[in-house]
Amino acid sequence: MKNLTQLFLFAALVVIGMSQANAQDKNNPWAVSIGVNAVDTYPVYPPDNRPMTGGFPDEFYNVSDHWNILPSVSTLYVGRYIGAGFALGVRGSINKIDKLGDLPVDDLAYYAVDGMFSYSFRDALFGEGGWFDPYLGGGGGYVFIGDKPSHGTLNGTVGLKIWLSDKINLDLSSTYKHAMMPGTYYTRHMQHVVGVGFAFGGKDTDGDGVYDKNDECPETPGLKEFNGCPDTDGDGIKDSEDACPEVAGLPEFNGCPDSDGDGIADNEDKCPNVAGPAATNGCPDADGDGVIDAEDKCPNEAGPASNDGCPFVDTDGDGVADKDDKCPNVAGPASNNGCPEVDAAVLEELNGEAGRILFDTDKATIRKSSLATVDRIAAIVMEYPNAKFEVEGHADSRASNAYNMSLSERRAQSVVDYLISKGANASNLMIHAYGEEQPIAPNTSAAGMQLNRRVKLTLK
């Protein structure tokens, strides 16, 4: 009955310890370990003070002569990680003692409950996640050995956990338990434990192996190297920083590919499968005219975009495109809009005697003798379609000045009408009536007055 009471007390203390412990690993804070324990009273006291013992650490590992082992699961540990390598836990043990030092005894029942405050050196020495995990522990407990007086103990532990995975370890430890009650020196002992530990309690909502507290994307499965965030296309750039998360790409293009290798990411390249310059958004432009080949009607000949990439026609080859050339069929300088300029010889012909168009007295009708002159002048006017001409009308001094002004205007108009009939551009011909104001011969003879009844063209 006494043993049952002690076993009940042991179980209750384990449960209490489990509920009151407040922290094992920051991701899996809870830990449970089950195993086998061995109790040894031999190497803990000098033999001159305690017969049948050898003193520390004499025959520390003499298993066959000194260790008391119950061949079954005989220890249970429950603990919680506190932080910074520290953990607090409770261990319960049962055993049967048939040796106190070298003295045989009659299978004394052994029960112990121990609280332990421990420190792990793993993270400090080997980095987080290492498999080699040495630790030290200290604390106190209570022990029941057969019909001997039960008493408290002051404990010190040296241990090693070998992590087989992030949740399972092999736990090896040796604890010295110093009897605290006077007259119980004979129950000072070493307790060795070999157990298998299980860490748990970490929350991993998306099941990606990264616990929520460290997972930047706790609702979406991801990778440890990206703190639990995904890299859908596997290009080494997490989706949240990847401009093209569904297609593998390059870091210099924020995770987007450059299929044609032209230095422009596909998502910004209008021609992602054909290399081209940045100036044309990644599309080729064979003739370099700024119009991409796909839209260039003359891809191998430079031309403006306004003409679909084709050069403008220059029929007369004067360097002025027909669209801007007012004389597209006659070469002329750009300064004169592609039209030829009137040279000195032509001006001489127009302004000299050969360019005079004569009229009869009081008539505005061109003399037949002057028609050849007018035809020659018409050819000149049409040869220079961009030139502006002034058609001057003159009269002799007979009649009034007002009448002569009107008559000279009619004479100029008759020449203009004739030139237009021959194909001259009316907008290039401007009439100016001078009447009798500019005679070229004296009006004192019939011959002189004949010369003054005239029309001539001058370059405006």
C-alpha cells in the first residue's frame, strides 16, 4: 500500500511539473523523454567513511557489480524550453535496489521525482540545429528507497543529447544526488539515464517545416532558405520579390527571364524571342531607322516612321523628298524647296530686249510679232515653278495718266492669261501696272512710244 501511495505521488508530481514548467526548443518548446535508469551508490563516498564504497570516481562504469537496473522503461521526463538555451523539467524514476555499494540488499523499491533546470551548449558552441547537444543541469528532488526514510536530494547533472532529427534525440545523462537528511549518507548515489526524447509543440500551419513563429509566409508552403516563403519557379528568388514568379529568371531582372539574351527582361521586351536594342524595346531594327522590322515596310533601308520605315521618294535626285519638293521632277536646292533657281542668263533674257512684249496703240492685245517671246517666257516660268514673277504693264504718254494706268494693267493681265493658258501657275504671277511712269525711250517719236507700250516679267 505504501508503494502504491508513493507511485501515485510520483505520477501526481510529474503531472504538476508538466503543467508548471514554462519553457525545450524555441520551435518545439515541449519535450518528453522515456528511458532506462541505473542507480549506483558505490563511487560517491570515500571508503574510509563509508564501507563497501570506493570513492569518486572509482569503478564509475562498473555496471555488473554496482549498477541497479530495472529492465524496462523506468524513467519519464517532461520539460519546456525557457529561452537562450535554458529549459525547466521534471523527471520521475522507478527502480529496484539490490546493491548498496558492494553490499547486497533485498530488492528495495526505488522511486524518485526530480526537478531540473538545465542549460544546453548546442547553439552557443555549434550553431542552431546542430546534432551534438551537451548540457548541464541542476536542481533538487525527493527519493524513496524501500523502507528507508524518504528524503530530499540536491542534484547535479551532466548530459548529452544526440539529435537524430529536429524532433527526436538520444539522451544520455549522469546525475549525482546528494542526500539532504542527516543520517542518510548511505543513499547518496549516481543515477545514469539512457532515453529517447521527443520535442513537440511547434506550430507549422502550412506544413513546410518552418514553424509559424519563424515563417514569413505561414499560410503558404515555402522553403527554409526563404523563411518559409515560396519560390514557385525555383529560380532562387522568393515569390514576394520575383517580378515573374511563375517563370524562372535571373536576379538582375528581378526573377524574370531574358529568353533572347538581349539584356531586356521578357516582361519588358516587345520581342522576347528575338534580340533587339533597348531603344526599340527589345525588337530588332535591321536598318537602324527606329522602326522595328516587324512594322518596317522597308526593313533593310532606313526611312522615317511617318513613311512606315521606308525612305521618301526623290524623283529628281536633288536631295529633297518629293513630298517636300515643289519641283519633284526638276532638280533644285533645298533652300529653294527643291526647285531650280533662276540664273543670271535667264534674268538677262527676261529683263533685256528679248523679254519685251509689245502692244499696238491703245490696245491690250499681244502683237503677233511678240507671241514667240511670250511662248519663250512661258517655258521659263514653267521651268522654275517655285519662282515668283512680277508682270509689269507699261504705256506711252498719250492719254491721261489714269487711263494709261488702267491700260497698262489690262496689258499685263493679257500676258498673265496667256501664260496660264500655256500651263504657268497663276499664283506665281503678280501684276503691277506702271502706266507711263517708267518709259525706256522718249515719247517724242512713234518708235519711242512703241518701245514704251510693253509688258515684261521680272523675278520677284
